[in-house]
Amino acid sequence: MMNLNELPPQAQNPVKLLVETLSTRLGDNLLSLTLVGSVLSEDYCPQRSDINSVLVVRQNNREILDFLAEIGPKMGRQKLAAPLLMWPEYIRRSCDVFAVEWLDYQWRHRTVVGDDPFAELRFDKPDVRVQCEREYKSALVRLRQGYISSVRKPALVAQLLSAAARELLPYLRATLWLTDTERPSTAERTFAHLANVTGISMGALAQRYAQRYDTKRPAAELIQDVFGQVCEAIESLADYVDKLEV
């Protein structure tokens, strides 16, 4: 098991609890437990951020699902999100359809139990490019539908935009990977670096990410302007990766 002292102090005991619980119950069926997401970055906010993980088992079965559901409430109180349950062949054979997700996990992860399930994976740029383009275009559909459903209530539109900024981060990093450039360790630097590389303004997306926990009611006209800027940025990203030769 890795030295948990490398984790933020607030995450160490919850992760230790998760490791002990899984090891005791799953035994030899537990192949690895890998931490992913913001808990490994400067973006981690102990009061808000969940601790995300990937659980790899030798053999998947209904009993494991029932067990994870059983311990879910206890783990949730420790800010431990339900782990993503996988097995080795599933990971290996999904490098094309989950290229962006696996690529992001490979870039930043910590395996706390067992062998690293992501270290040896290889990715094809055409798979990553297609997934980025699809996600950018899908994000636009979701944003427009969400805007209609929100009936233009500023607080709801602000939440919609912040969620989009957070969910798009792996795709922004994947876009940088496609251009063979650095992937910064924080969201703030990712937005800035992508703007420099692509020439696309990331200011509105960066703003909504930075204000993702803000509970203040935004001004209606201001948030509508930001909505337009976010949509414009995502449209430009979709066009950028569509034309990218890889």
C-alpha cells in the first residue's frame, strides 16, 4: 500500500478506511484500488470534493455490488464517492471508447493497493480526437437544453455552467495531449494554457469553474452574457478538434 501521508491530511483516514474495508471483505478478489480526480491535485477542496477511486477486481459479480451498496452510506459520510468497479480485461478493451477517461486517469492517479491498472495503457490519437469532438458538441446540446429548462433563472444557469466547466476538464487536457503540449496540474492553469495553445478564450469557463462553490445569486444579465461566452468557447473547441490532423 502506498504511503497515505502523500495525500491531503483530510483524505488520509477516509482512504485508509476504504482500503481496510475492501481488503477485509474482498480478499484475493481485490486486484487494485486507485485514487483519481481532484484529491490528487491542488484543486482538492476537503469540504466539497469527493474522493474518487477505481476498484479493479479479479471477478465481477452481484455480491460485490451489494457489498459496495451496503457500505455506501458509511463511505459517503467520509466524502468517499462510490468507486468505479472494473476488471483488467474491461480496462484493456476500452482504450478506444473511454480513451479520454483512461488517458486522464493514467496522467494523474495513485494506486494505493495492488498493481497499477493504467500505467501500460496506450492510446490512439484518432480515438481521443473523436471523443473530444463528440463531448464538446454534446456539451453544447446539454447547455442549451439546460438553459431552456432553467427558464433563465440566474442561479440555475450558473450551476449549469459550473458543471459544464468541471465536466469538460478531462477533455481540455486531452485536447492539449493531442497537440503534444504540457497538461498543467491545476484547472486554472489548464484553462490558461489551452487558451494560449488554441487561441480560444477560456475566460468564461475558467470563471465558472472558479466560482463553482459560490452561493451568491448572480445578476441575470451578467450570467446570460457568460452563458453566451461559454457556448462560444465550446463551439470553437469543437471546431478546433474537428480540424485537428492527428
